[in-house]
Amino acid sequence: MIRELRIRDFAIIRDLEVCFQPGLNVLTGETGAGKSIIIDALGIALGERAYSEMIRSGCDSAAVQVYFETKDTPPILEELAIGGGDGIVLRRVISTSSGKSRAFLNDTMVGVQTLSDLGRDLVDIHGQHEHQSLLSSQNQLRMLDEAAGLVTERKLVGAMFAQVQSAKEKLAGIGSGLEEKNRRREFLTFQIEEITSAGPEPGEDAKLEEEKKILSHMLRLRELMESAYSLIYGAENSALEGLSGAKNALEEAASIDPEAGQPLEFIRQALPYLEEAAMFLRSKKDSYEPDPDRLAQVEERLELIKKLRKKYGGSIEEILEFMERAQAELSEIIDEGENSEKLEKELKELEKQLNEASEALSAKRKKFAAGAEMAITLILKELALEKAVFRMEFSRTVPGGDGADKIEFLFNANPGEALKPLGKVASGGELSRLMLALKSAMRSNGVPVLVFDEVDAGIGGKTAWNVAIKLKELARTHQVLCITHEPQIAGAAGAHFVIEKEASEEGTKVIIREVKGGARQEEVARMLGGKLTDASLRHAKELIERGFLL
């Protein structure tokens, strides 16, 4: 609720401070006393558009501050890391020097839009000026859901819509560059198949180079092996034959002179090695047969490995490492494609669930709206709008966070005229009474403070008393501020404030005072007939007593 409103140098107001009470607060006074200026100033504090012309003549700035007592801290304070304390203070300062205004939330400078967003949740102002909550299609839908007890179901639809959007974003991310990913997939597949089909093995190239060298020199190798074999074993006076002769000579010399046989043991040890070498050479020289086909195969294989090294790495090990990386990347692309198919199925299922939930919500909205239209129409008749017609027009839209409904409140106060959206209703009094009817018939609206500027325009007598009853009923669940000229409404108030103009040498200023007891009785009596008489005072007392019993 609004506990305190302070206004400085705004329009004709110099310095005004008022403390409102819970329940129904009425503001009365002569026409032109400045009642609507107070409501305009409140609107400025709630984020409405400000102009430098609003600053009192001769002043450099104007300021409006409103203090709210709240049970719960609004989420926006937590989002902005602003302390809540015992309440919320909204302040707006308009300056002539810059031509701009500054906005403050709990003494922290914020954007005007922040005040507007928060103010929309705290106060509804209805009367001479169109106000956002009643004229906004989205807020009309919210008002309907709150009154019908469908907030939980609407939140469920909102959560489903968020899931659908999340799935679409994921699919969009997967789908972005899809053509490029397909080309990449084909290229990686080709590279992997090229390496896999070649099947290179670590160290293979070194072995092939060695084999190529041997195959390229077969004839020379055979010639060298035959020459070595001949020198050791095959030719006359070969090394083996000479060594055998030397052994025989030393054996005979040793029989004569044992000391002469000392080298004999070395020669005996050398002979088996020479024989073994001769056997190896005889076998090896016959294996060196030229093989042009095998040489061609080796050269072809080396050329293939050379191409792979040029494309994928400087060695076979690097080629194989490249293939591992390519396989991993290809696997990710394949998995992404599989995830895309899975996500598409999930999205279809989520969209189906969203459509079904939206349809169910829409059916409940329409069922409640039919009854609410009748109730609102009956209340309008009590408020001197006997011929008024009110309708809630539904139209289909793509399912979103609020479901698949778009709603428009339509109104017609005069027979024969077409129903029009509320934003095109000409009379401020009609708009105020319609809002009163809506609030009375749909009491679950979460905005805690309701402001009615001359809701009694064009009414009187019994109708004014019916308006007072409706305002009193609303005041049980909301704080209500009402500017009125009707004594019946003033008599029903829980707190009564009188606005007056006071002239002095310094100029005209607006003052506000709360009236109680005899002073209040006199104000209601003035509203009854303009003059204070015993009859008007008695009548005023009766109205106040009757209003107290409501």
C-alpha cells in the first residue's frame, strides 16, 4: 500500500506531504483545487512520461516521492541488487537545466522504464487518463487468468513454451552451417578411408627403403658374394685351403719343437669360422636373384606413403594421429546429426503438449469469461450504465508464453453503437466505472493499489451509493484512492482528505489535510449542498454512519 506521498514544486504544488491509510481513501475538494494534479504527480513517480512544463513556475526542478509498505520484496529489487528494507521508495526528479528526469528506486538511480515496470505491478490509475494495465491486451489476459484462478495453468503453459523455444534454439544451433557440416563430413570420410585403405604401419617406410636398396643392387650383391666365397673357399689357394696347409705344417713342427706349435690353437679355432662363413656365402649368393616385379611394388608403396605424408603429416606416426583426430571429429558430426533427429522428435512432442495445454487453458478462460461478462454487465447497470454492453473478444494466435489466446475487452455505453476496444472509450467517467465493475467482478487482480479519478462522473443518488458500495468492497482486498465529488462515496471512506488552494503574497499553493470527526462531517455537508445547515450536517452524519456500516 501507499503509505506516504511527497510532492515538491510540481505544477501549482509547492510542498505537499500526505500519509494514506489502508482501505478506501477519498480525496475531495472544489473543482480546480488540484486533486487531479496529485494523481498526475503519483503517475510521474510510477514512471509515466514527464515534461519540464510540469515544474512549478520559477523553480529549477520538481520532485515526487512515494513510499510503499510491502509484505514481499519485488523480484526486480533482487535482480538489481537493491535492498528492500521495510518498503519501497520510488522517486522522480524533473530538471529544467537538462530537460530530463532522473529516477530512483530506494535511493539507487535506475532507468525510468524500471519505475514503470515496477509501478505497473503496484498501482492501477483509472480516470481521466488511459492507464496501461486496463488498456493492454496482455494485462487484460492476466487479469482474466488471475480472476479465474488460472495463474498456475498459465505458468505451466509458459514453462512448456520455454521448453519449445529452448528446443528450437538447439535445433537452430545444430542446423546453422548444415551444408558446410555435410561437406565436412564427406571430406573427413574420404580422408579416413584413404588412410585406412593404405593401411600404413609405423616404421614401414624405413623397411621399404632398405628393401628397395637391396632390390636395386641384386647383381652387384651376387657378384660380391661369389667373389668372397671364391677367395675363402672355392678358388685354388683359397684362404681355407691355405689355412689348412698352415695347420698341417705347424702340427709337424710341433712334433719336433713343441714351442713352434704355439699358433696352432688359433688356427684350429679360425678354421671352423671360415668354414661357416663359406657356407653362409654359398647360400647367400644364390639368393640374390633380380626381382623387377617386387622392386616395382616397393617403389609404388613408397610413393603412396610419400603422398600420405605430404597430405597428413611428415611421418607415418603423424598420419595415424591425423586419422584419429579425423575419426573423432566425424563421430561428433554423426552424433550431432543423430541428436538433431532426436531433438526434432522431442520438439514435435513438446509442441503437441503445448497446443493441448493451450487449448485446455483457452476453454477454461472462455467458460469463465462468459460468466464474468454477465456479472460485469449487471454491475455496470448499478453504476448508471444501464445500456452498456461489455464483451471479452477472443482471437487465436500462435501458442506462446500466455497460451494461444489474444483477448480484447470491448465496450459500448450507448445503444446502436459498435463495440470498441477500451482504449477508444471516449468518456473518462465511463472508463473509471467500467474499471470499477471489472475490479468488483474479478477480484483476484494482484495489483495492490487502485486509484480512481472521478469514478462518479455523471452519476448521483442511488447510483453514487452503489459506486460507494463497490469501492468499499474493493477496499477490503486493495488500498483504494478515489477522487470524488459525491458525498455518498466520501461518507463510505475509511480516510478522508480535503484538497484546497491557498492564496498568499507568494502565490497560490495546494494544501491537503485529513479530516475527521466534525471537520469531516462539515466537508460531506458542503458536498451535499454547498452550504452548512443543520439539515445538511445531519444528512452528512447519516451518510458517514451508513458508510461505516458497509
